[in-house]
Amino acid sequence: MDNLKNISGWGLYPNTEANVIEIKNNKKYLDLLSNQFIARGNGRSYGDSSLGKNIISTLNFNQIISFDKENGQIILQCGVLLNDLIKKIVPHGWFLPVSPGTKFITIGGAIASDIHGKNHHLVGCISNYVTYFKILLPGRGEIYCDKSKNDELFKNTFGGMGLTGLIVEVGLKLKKIQSTYIEQTTIKTQNLKETFDVMEKNLSEEYSVCWLDTSAQKKNLGRGLVYLGKHSEDKNILIKNRKKIKIYKKFIPNLCGNYLFKILNFFFYKKNFHQIKKEKIYFDDYFYPLDKIDNWNYFYGKKGFLQYQFCIPFEDSYNGIIEILQEIQKTKNVSFTSVLKLMGKQNQNTLSFPFKGYTLALDFPRDQNLFKLLDKLDQIVIKYNGKVYLTKDSRLNKDTFRKMYKNYKIFYEFRKKYNLFNRIQSNQSKRLDI
């Protein structure tokens, strides 16, 4: 039976009417693979990568199958949220080896995006810690994959945006911790050169991330707050139950324009009085500051927003990011949630996003002039041999994508080899022709 819903990604743009089907047992999802589909977890990818004519929702496929508390090995179904995984493992002294900026994604979505975190410079992507997964391919049934068995499918699935099959089971190696607290050092920088210097002098730090003030100009262009972190060893392990701030879309006025973001940037930067500040904070506050607010995406108004995340090779990162910040200021656009990270080496997965260089994620309210700006930013990214993160994308065109992702032919041929083009398809895959 059809279950038609109007649905979007986290950016609230674009949206589409889709037939949403929930999987609950083996027989059900095996039958569904005869139709064209795209899998969808919790809908936290920003654009249209989990949108399509037929959407298979994995949220009810959310059981933790086994947990080896002594060795930190866990087996779980694809629809388990990282939030629920954290609640299960942290009391026993384990944590996620790699975590994105939200814990409200599924483990299946984490694989589809080959997620990276604030420790990519040291440990790489989640694919380094997935010991195996089982995936359903239309016409081929369930296939077991690890780095040595069915490695072609393994490499194309990580970062493959759900276009290689339906992941059903995952084995994950966890990280041992002694505390739920993070020892954080905040360093205030005056410009992009100083920001880069601070991040590059602290490559041995376990976690590293920077908030950039995109409203700063001239000699202060690229100033920000660098947050270094490491797990405390105070042997204080606990889970705090915190109330979340709930936002209702109908009560949010469309006020979050560039002028307001400029003010917010200024005060967020200035409220940090100390050049260097050390403190011990709860892990939620370090890894997931925006998760305190339900539906924070509603702040951008009814038109939604676009997140633009790109990575530029290390040797050209300074010039590339300066040029991008200058281009943004020409149009008087301002991003408030502007996150800079220094990435480590590239892995072997075909469409995985990170490589050695700097990545910057920027949020912009959607308006009629934004797309022209992002088209210009695309050309700067291409000029410096960079690329845009597909998990955040909602508007790249085919030609631009192919200039950024040099391995696209490998992925295209893989999909062709297993006759997946007409079986697994998202709005993003149609737009990019992959």
C-alpha cells in the first residue's frame, strides 16, 4: 500500500512526494527490492541523497544484535541511531571511533556517507572501524563484505550514498574511554593564517575543529575559535539525561538572514574573552552542540537552507579558503555555523569525501541569489582540485561533480556491472548521473 509523504532532507530543500515504506522483517524488505528504491535512515543528509520515488525507511530495523563489552566489538542493524548506540556502549567505557557533528544519524547512513569527525587527521573515516557489513543487492540477495572479501563492493559502498544496495547488518570496532568528559582547549585566532598555524601545531591532539567568523573582514578574515579536545582520564563515566529545546516550525519567523548572522558571529567571537581557555566539558557539548536543539534547521525559515562543505588540498587550502571567504563577502552572505577541520590522508573508497587538506562547512539561508554564489564557489573549489561533500549537496550538476570526483567512472561502471541504475536510484543520483 502506498504511503505518500512530502519529505525533504535536513536542509528542508528540496522536497518531494515519495512512497515511504518501513522495513520490519527479512521477508518484507526482500520483496521490496523488486522495485526501484533508495534507503533512508533518519533524514539527516542535507539535500536529496535519500529522496526518491520509493523510499525504504530503515528506522524500525534498529536492533543491537550483540555487544562484546570486553573487546569493544558490536553488531547492529542498519537503522540503529548513533544516539542509541552511545547510550548502550558508554556506560561500559566505550565510545564511537569516529563521530560526525550529530548523533541522530543511523549506522547505515554513516556508512553511506563514510562519515568523518574531528579526529580524521589521526584516524580517518568510519570505514576504518567497520569490521564487516551485510548488504542486499537486487537480484543477488545478501552479500557479506569486509576489506578482503567482496572488497569491490566494500569500497564502493562507503561514501556511495546508498546506491550500492541496502545495508542490513554492521560490525563495528569501538574506542575505549575512561570518562564521558572532554578536556577542551579553546584558542582564539585573529585571522586565517593564525587559525592554520594553531591547527597545524596541534596535529597530535585527539580532536580538533574550528568555528570561523565569516563576518570578519580585511586583516581579520578567517579568524575563529579553535577547539582542541581529548578524552579525560578522570574515570568519571556517566550519561546525563538532558532536556532538549524544542522548536516548532510554525512559530519561527523568517528572521535568520545575513544581517542577523553577522551580529551573531560578532558576539559569538567576542564573548570568548581569553586568548586560551582550558576547561572540562561533557562529551555532548564537544561533539554535538546543535543536538541540544530539536529541529534547529527550522531557524532558517520556510525556504530552508543549504550547507556547502568542501575540501581543498593542503598545499592550496589557504589560498582557496581566502578566495572563497572573499567571494562570500562580495555577495554579503554570512554563515553562522561555519566549521573548519584539517583532514588526514585519503582512503581507498571510491566516492569517499575526505583527503589531506582543509574542509570548511558553511550554512546559508536559501534565497534567489544563493545558487549563483554557490556556482562561483564550485569553480574556486575545482580550480584548487577540491570537491564538495555529497552528503551535504542538493544542487551540484553532473559536469561539476565529475570535475570534483575523479573516480566517478569507477563508481559508474560498478553500478552498471550490477545493473543497479534502474533498481537503486535517488534524486541526487539522477541529477549527477551516477
